[in-house]
Amino acid sequence: MLNFFSDSEAKNDLDKSFYAVTTPFLFLILGIFAISSTAIFIKLALNELSVEAIIFDRLLIATITFVCGNLVSHLWKSPTDNDNDTISPTAKEANQINWIIVGLMILESITHLTGRYIYMWALQNTTAVNALTLSNFTPIFTFLVAWLFIGKQFDRRFLMGLAIAVGGSICLTLEDWLHSENQLFEIKAILGDGAALLSAMVYALAMLQMEKLLRYLPNITFLTWRCIISLILITPFVWIKGDSIFPSTTTGWLAILGLGLICEVIARSLITYSFKHFSSTFLTIFFLIEPFPVAFFAWIFLGEFLSPFNVMGFILIAVGIYLAKTGKGSDRDND
């Protein structure tokens, strides 16, 4: 009888462990699939709206959704319930921590918006291939900041996975780069390349700030306030621009709703959940797989051919993700 209960308890522990590992990965994969549709929706929306108006509409829809979700969660939440992984400070620490959180939240929103603007500017001044390749260096900058300034430890296996995954992301664009007919070394293109690389640095900073904030804030609270602050920051630019704010066609509205609900609400919610389980450095490596859903659907529905460079790139990224996950540095620190 004792052995029976011991085996049963061991099986329950194994089931819980399996659930704890697979659920965050499943949510992360679903989030990557959802956010991979961003480029399609932006391309459709650009036929009617400016970049500023698109960002404004996307944030407006997301803000309304998150505010409603936040209100519902507060109504249904028991007063004794706490977010499963957030830190509960003492009364003496609460006031100081609140001000730190406010400052970090504003800085995170500014960084997030700045990264989007820099990357869009890079796309207008250099080739899409160069912009994508250089922006994929985000994991390197996230690792450097986490290691040099935060003191996070990484082992050789994790670093090997990081290098292989970044190499795989370069393989994805290598064929297009080799056959590019554009001038890659004129001043405008060099400035665009620099902006793409800068966007990778800014995005790395935003990821690290996000990881820090989610130690103190529930997911939906973080997402709600980031959207609110970002919406306030982008509004003056939309008014100054003076262009149309909302789309005038059904296609335009579908694109904006897709950006707001699928790419911002669903994708960001799933990815934010992953921050409770994985480090920001590992997540930036995992994000390198983002082109895979686009290539997969293009292959299935559009009959587009996957080149050997594409296949090799996806394999290397998958191997790099596996090595990084099984190395030291992929899990979120709880201290």
C-alpha cells in the first residue's frame, strides 16, 4: 500500500513537472505564430494609414481590451489571491518600490516605442534583408547586458546554443543578401544598417526591463499600463502628422483589428506569460524562429519554395534553442 501511494505521488509530481515545462513552451510557440502575422497586417494597413496612425490604432484597440480584461480580473479575483510569481514587498518597501516600478514602466514604454520607430526607419533606408539580419542580433545584446551589468551566469552550452541560433537566423537571409541588386554600401544603406543594429540593442533593453517589471506586476497589469503609456506617448505625433487616424475600408479595419487583437493582445499576452518561466536572453533566442510560421504557411498555401538556406537556418535555430534551453541561463531568476 505504501509503495502504491509512493508511486502515485511520484507520478503526480512527474505530471506536474511535465505540465510546468510544456505549457510555457506551448504558449510561447502560439505567441510566436500570432505575432508572425504582424508584417502582413502592417502591409495592408499602410495602404490607408501612416506608420504613426497604425501604431496609435493598434495601441488603442489593445488598451481598451486590456483595460476591460483588467477590470474583469479584479472583479473575479479573491482579495486573498496573489499573482503566482510576483514579489510581495513589506509595507516599508512598498512606497519606494512603487516609484521604481512607475519609472521602469515609463522607461519600458519609451524603449518599446523607440525600438519600433528605429526599425521602421531602418526598413525605409536599407534592404529588408539587412534590416532583418541585423535586428536578429538582439540575443547577443541581451546576453551581454545580462552578463556584464546584471551578473547573470551562462554556461558554455547556452552560449553555444546562442551562437548557433544567431548563425541560423543569418542563414535565413543569406541567399537574398547574396542575390541582392541594391547598393549595400552607399551612405543611406549604411545608416539604415546602423539603425537596424540599434533597434536590436533597444529591443534587448526593453526585454530586460520587461523581465524586471514582471517580478512585481501581474501580466495583465503590466500589459495594460504599457499600452496606456505608449498610447499617450504616440498621440502627439499622430496629431502633428495630421493624417487620417482610422481606416476607411473593411480591409483596413480588419488589418487594424488584427494588429490590435491578434498581434498585440493575444501574442503579447502569451509571450508575457513566458517571462514568468524563461529568461529574457533565452526568449530573444526563441524569437529567432519567428520567420518559420510565415515560411510554413507560404509553402502550404502559396506553394513558395523553401531554399536549402531556409531549411538549414531553421534547423540551426532549432538546435540552438535546444542547447540554450538545456544550458544554464535559460530559466528566469527568482531572486
